[in-house]
Amino acid sequence: MNALTGVLRYLGNYAISSVWRLGYGARLFLLTLLYSGESFKRFQLVLKELYSIGVLSLVIIMVSGLFVGFVLGLQGYNTLEKYGSEQALGILVALSLVRELGPVVTALLFAGRAGTAITAEIGLMKATEQLSAMEMMAVEPVARVVAPRFWAGVISMPLLAALFSTMGVFGGYIVGVVLIGVDEGSFWSQMQSSVDFHEDILNGVIKSFVFAVAVTAIALLEGYDSKPTAEGVSRATTRTVVTSSLMVLFLDFILTSLMFTS
């Protein structure tokens, strides 16, 4: 009986805590949107975060995209060769990147690189009472700290996903055309004729935008709600990666089912 009571108490506390965090996150998100105007009035804050979040993520995004393109070109050629369709390699590489791998892998890399940095930075600001000091000086922390980082993440991730896909296509071209010997004209012409702007490219951009909102919001919430200790910041950073990755994969399934199924 005592064990059952303990389990029920644990489940009840977990449910209450989850509902509380959901409400806290929704409130923080609404406040971020409410104070966005103030942040854009001081656009230098957003530009600074764009550099920190977006520009400093360029190397890992572009290098990862290039190697993903290498693998797609090699694996795609080996698969298509069995059916005599190796000239369709450009279609396989482009659609795989634009529809799925570009937005998803970029979001996962973004969560691991920029998301953790956002969480750790805000968590440390909370631990060192910088956020409380802002409130005492009549400076709204959401407008000064949270909103610029949110919009920097939302703006930068779709651009990073586009660069990832571009480097991936280039990597597929190097492996398929330069190294293996697929006809260059067939590679590019079939890609151009089969990749649709609205059905493929635009849907990939929408995915990137949704992932950007989700990952950035989770990173901000975990940092803003972290315990003001070294252990609390460490756990918040870990939760950012885990929660963001699971949310990206879940949203990818939902969006794919809505966009690409008739």
C-alpha cells in the first residue's frame, strides 16, 4: 500500500510539474512576442545575437552538409545503379536534402551548438543575478535578453538549413559527377525538372521555420527556468539538447504527414 501511495504521489507531482512548466513556457513565449517590438527598436541586439547564434554556426553546418552530400552521393549511386537509374542521382540528392535532411539535421546541429549556448548563457545570467539586477534597474529581461535571442534563432536557422542543403548538393555533385562519373548534364537537368519550388523547397523552408521556433523557445525556457546553480545550469543544458531533438523529430513527422501525403 505504501509503495502504491508513493507511485501515485510521484505521478501526481510529475503531472503538476509538467503542467506548471507548460504554462510557464507559454507565458514566456507570449511575453517574448509582446516585447519583440522593443527588441527590434534596438536592432543591434538582434544583430549581435545573429552573429553569435548564426554566423558562428556556419562552419559546423557547412562542413556537415558537405559530408552528408558525400554520403548521399555514394549511397544513392550504389542503390540506383542496381536499377539502372544512376542518372537520377541528382534528384535523389536534392529531394533528400531539401525535404528532410536539410531542415532536420540543421535543427539537430543548431540545438547542439547554439541551443546549448543560449541555455548556458541565460542560466549563468540567472545564477549570477544579472536578470534580477536588470529588473531592479527597470529593464525588462525578456525584452533585453530573451526576445533578441529568439528572433536571432528564428531568422538564422532557415538560412543555415539552406546553406546545409546547398553544400549537400555540392557534395553529391563531387562524389557522383567528379569522382564516380555520372553525366553532369543529367545530374543537373533532372534535378531542375523534378524539384518543385512550392512542393519541395517552400515546404522545407516552412519546416526550418517551425524547427527554429521550437528549438529556440525550448533553449530560452530551459535557461530562464534553470536553477541558479552550476548543477542546475548543467541539467538545463542537457534538457535543451534532449527535448529539442525529440521535438524536432516529432514535428518532422507531423509536418511530413501534412505536406507530402495526399
